[in-house]
Amino acid sequence: MRKMAGLALMIGAALAAGCNSNNDSSAPAPGAKNVIFFLGDGMGLNTLTAARIYGVGEEGSLTIDTLPETAFIKTFSHDAQVTDSAPSMSAYMTGVKSNNGVISMDSDATQESNCSKSAGKPVTTLLELAKAAGRGTGVVTTTRVTHATPAATYAHLCNRDLEADIAAQLVPGGAGYNSALKEGVDVVLGGGSSFFLPKADKGKREDGRNLIDEMKAKGYQFAGNLDELNKAEAGKPLLGLFGSSHMKYDLDRPASEPSLTQMTLAAIKQLKDQKQGYFLMVEGGRIDHALHGTNAKRSLTDAVALDDAVKTALGKVDLEDTLIVVTADHDHTMTINGYSAKGNKVLDLVKNGDGSTQNDVDGKPFTTLVFGNGPNRPDVRPTLTSDQVMADDYLQETGVKLGSETHGGGDVMLFADGAGSSRFKGTLDNTKVFGKLKEALGL
């Protein structure tokens, strides 16, 4: 009996070991040579759902929806239930919770006007780790390249608003340069030339420096429009600044300005031959700006533009060695309300299947999309029409009247595909994403 019992235990152990070797969810996932980290600034769950309905209908799927691995992400900052972009992106890039307004520094740093009184120390970013390992690096955004989200990849500062100082951290060998970037970030594309130029050249720099010329002197190509971007030489450092401030919303983008997809393609072109691989961050940054203004139409068109960039990138990389991650840094207060009939346009009034409107207690129609707070709260609600609310410049109504709509504190989604993507599942704090990206890259 003892021998049989012992044999049974051995067989059970062997079977368990066999099962574990094949199904152990804690086993390391395959590593990635390259990572492309897409971020939709402010692209919370309702924004993503509304963008899907706007772009492909209720039963359709955005490209983002088709990525096989998903997780919920908690976004609170070190000092607030509702984060701003600076500490949320810093958490993704460093694995450390920081205070609102702070760029990639530890939790002792507080937002001060000139940082002279702020404590705290810089914390290493994923981009810096990639540079240290000899990988290529890139930053692409539709905002100013010195804005909070892109800045958190390469800069360290107690105040996100000190954008002239943030720009200086990009210039190899110059005063204020972040030496952890080694020879420099390989690709930088977005808006915001004003913080690279002196006031004498219609910029905002008070120190007289022309950082564009300084970066050219360090071997960077410069592009100021789509034609110049298309002519950029592959494999050579590239700075592209398309406008003095943020780039245009996709709804308003002129032909001379590159789309987010075109910038993403340009960045991949520059980085794809890096022998050690690369880390590329791509931000659809103006999704957030339109939401702050309660202009849902521009927000949704920019969210669809981000989805287009993801689709294009998936067609250009090998998922055997490349990890694609798509997420957001925080939520907003936009909600989808009423009981609209299926197929009703998401930007329209709430309507029944026969086209009649659903009305409030005063008998007035209302829109499917509304905001918890923001600037558009009339004392007496007007009688809205479909033509009004579907217009490009229409601002959705809000519950609480504020000068600008705020972020929301809800969880956001993360989607992933490619090498190492199975690491992303469940509910994760945003700081944990850093560790999983770092592990996937073998850093």
C-alpha cells in the first residue's frame, strides 16, 4: 500500500509538473526587441466607446479593439484621486508615483514655480534605459513635444509648465541637457517650435538660444512640414516641429501638416534598422484637449486618427519581435447617456428608432454625449436641433459649470499584441506597466 501510495504521489507530482510547464501563467513571456507604446491622452472608456460608434458603429471594431491582450489600469497620482498627464505618464515611464504637475521625478518632488524649492530626485525613464542599452528611441506626439506626456519620456522637472527648460533637456551637449539620453533621442516629432526658438525669432525662449540650430549642429535633420518629413534620410537623427504650438486637430489638419499615422511611419522608418531594437512612444495628445473644451467631435476624430496609426504600425512591424501597447493616461468626465436607438449617430440628439427625440423633464431634447463638468452649462437649456449638435464646433452641455472640463478618475484600458504581450492582464496600477515593459525589453 505504501509503495502504491508513493507511486501515486510521484505520478501526481509528474502530472502537476507537466501541467505547470505548459500552462504556468507566471512563466516569462517571450521578449521584445522593439516596443511601440501608443497613448491616447484622456482616452477613457467612454471616449473609446464613443469613438468606436463614431468610426465603425456599435457592432464594428476599431483596430485597438482587436488586440488580444487587455488590462484595466488604475491612474491615480501620488497626491490626487484624479491625475494629470504628467504623473500618469511618468508612472508608465518610470514605475514611480509622482505628484500632479511633476515630470519623471520621485514623490518628494512638488510642483513649484521655478523648482528652486522643490525636493525630490529624477527617476530613470524607460527611454533612458533603452538608450543605455544601445537601442534606438523615438517620441511622436500631436501636442508640443515639450508637453507633459512626451516630456515624461526624456525629461525630469518639478513643473510641467517650464517647457523652455524641458526643451533644453533634448539638446545634446547644450546647457541643461539630460546626459542620460547619451547622444540624443533619435526621433522627435510633434508641435511646439516656440519653445525651441528665441523671442527674436518669434519664439518664447528668453535665453536667446535657437535650439533647432543647436540640434542641427549635432547632426539632426529638421522637418517643418510633411514634404520635409517625407524627404528625411532614414537612420539619421530627426527633429520635426510642425507649428509653433500644438499640431492641428485631425478634423482641421492642413495638407502640409503630417497626420499621426504619417509621423508614426516616419519614426518607424528611422528606427527599424537599429540592430539592438528600439523604443518608440506615440501620443494622440489632442484627444484630451478637445475633451477639456467639451468638443466631442474633435476628440473622437483624433481618437480614430490614433487608431489609424495603430493599424498602420501593425502592418509595418513583425509581432514576433515587436510589442505593441495602446493605453491612456487618464479618463475624462464625458458620458454616454439616454436610450438612443441602435444606429443613432453618437454625436446626435438622443433619438428613438422612429427618429423622434427623447426629451428632458421640460420637454427639450438632449445629446447622447454630455460632460460632468465644463464651460457649457446655460441657465436655461435651449431647444437643440440635430444640425446644431452635429456641427464641428458644437460644445456638449455639462452638469457643473467650470472654465474647463476636468479629467476623470476612472480606470482606463490597456491593449497589447506581439512579443511579450501576454504580460498584460487583469487590473494593474500604472506603475506596474513600467515593470512589464522593462521586462519585455530585457532591460
